[in-house]
Amino acid sequence: MKYTRTGQVMQFAASNPNLFDRFEDFWKHYNKKEGEYDTSVSFAEKEEKLNKELIKEIVRRSGVTYATESNVEQWAHKQTVAEETFAVVGAMIDMILPDSVLESIGLYTEMKNIGNGDSVSFDIKPRDLFVPSKFGRSKRIGNIKKQFMGQKTILTERRELTVGVSMYGVLSGKESLADLAAKIVRSMETAISLDAYNAFYAETAAMDATATTGLVVTGYSQASLLRLCEQVGAWCMGHKPIVVGTSQALLSVLPDDANYRYAFDDSYVRVGYIPNISGYDVMRLPQVADLSTEFGLALATDRLWVIAPSAGKPIKVILEGATLSNTTSPWDNADLSQTTTLFKTWGTGVATNSIFGLMTI
């Protein structure tokens, strides 16, 4: 699957589209997306070739006519070179980030890209139906029924990521710019995924837990899970729900019958969960690292969610504008060290008229 490129990225990459194709292939190899990258070239060779092409593109864009591999120290510290370096990196981030985020949380997330300074509001249509009433034969007008549409605005906030960088090391090939760009993408993807998941977690935790009719159930049973599926399907106007959770949580999704058996080649053994229960698909949520705790995991392993994605994904992620950067001059510091601050603006929130269920195992 080729990643979608925004108009802004396509315009930036128009003069050298092959460079961005190479980075996309490098990124997919970096993340071991089997079947989506060129296997005829090793990862190390791809990284080396990509870095050389990146340096050539940076030199071309910065307009340093006397730049060669033998006089890197003479032009590496020019401010225009630093600006063009991270303009290229920012464009590569903007190309990869949207699809990379959706690969992680796309089951329950819808994404929109907006321009710098723009805002986005979502129309929330009522999910209620008009109720036909019994009516006398000698009457002309009954009770008026009218529905009103709501609206939800998702606000964006700017984030920053500051990294230490040696322009000489990068432009001389001693440090990998491709690896740095890939790690920045992964860092931003993780932060956005956590924001989206936390919004989803908080929304489901506040739902009605009334016995037999509520959307929150404590303790797994097949009957309770099917009741949630039927509730979500019925109140999402017939859209078919799915059951989602982490690999550990999905281990519990089994029939109530204690006499079931499974062979070594069954899906429960091969992938760790059954892909379908009583006609409802079961799908795994990729786990996300909890960066606040060493080796911690962010997604709850004791929760199952029932959602109907075709009725409207509950979480909205808004990416605003391009990735911006500010690189300091090496002459600002006594040790000639430099820092680059990258700025990316996004927002997450719940905006949907669909309902969803929660089961705590």
C-alpha cells in the first residue's frame, strides 16, 4: 500500500519524488512491514543510499555551489543548509505520519489534515428515529417530531520535539539522517496514538453501567459480550460491530462451553485469539509503549471494546499544517553543539453519534 501524500508534501517533493519514494520504502523496511518493501536490497544498503541522496537534495536546495564531500566543514554550518535539512526531514515526516498513525489506531480513529491556523468541527447527526404514533381518524396534525444536529470542535495544540544534532556529522555521512527522521516519526506516532487512546479510554470509562441495559459490563461471559454487540449494532442503526482489545485481553474471548477443543493449527494458537465469535469479528489493537514508565505498556490489557466503525469512528485526530523546525547555530555554543526543535500541531477528541460498549475482564 502506497502512503497517501497531502498536496503540501506533493508540492514539496515535486522536484525529486524518487527521494520520497525511497524514504517510504526505508520506513516500511525499518518497521518490518512484510510484503510492502523492496527485499532485493538490504536495509543497511538502503540507509546508506538514502543518506547520500538526502545530502545531495539538501545541497541542491540550499544553493551552496561549492559543496563537495571533501570540504563539508566549510558549508555544513551554514544556516541555509540547516534550514533546508530539516525542511526535507519535515516533509518526510508529514508524508509518513498520517498513514503510520492510522496503521496503529485506525480501528477506532478517523484523521483529518488541515491547514495552518484552520479549525475543524464535526456535525453530530442524531441517531434517534422518528416514532410513528397511533392516530385518530378524525385528526389532521399529530405531535411534531423534529431532530437537531449537534456539533463538536476538536482543538489542536502545538507540540515540540528538541533533538541534539551535529550538522557536520549528518552531512559528512558519519550520522544517519534517515534513521533520525524515522525515529522522529515513530516518536510522534506514539504520542498521537497515546492521546487518541486516552481520549477513547476516558470516554468509555464514563459510560452507563446499569445492569442489563448499560454499555459497561464487568467480568467476561459470552452472553454478556453478545448482549453488548447486539446493543451497539441495534443503536448504530444496524451497522455491524466488532470486538477489539489487546492480544492479552483477547485471550479471554472464548465460548462459555467448557468442552471446546482447539488444535495446534487453530487460529487461537497461531494468532493468539479467535477471529470471530458468534458472527462478530474480533480484532487486535497493537500495544503502545508507555513512555512515562520504563518497559510499561499503555493500552489496558483487561478491557474489551465493542465498536461499529462503519457507523462512525469515535476518535478524531486532527493534524494541522506542516512540520516546522528551528536549528540553532553551532557558533551559539562553546562546544559547537547544535539543537533542532521540530514543531507539530495536532488534536484528538471524541466526536461521533455512534455508541460503543466496554467489558472489563
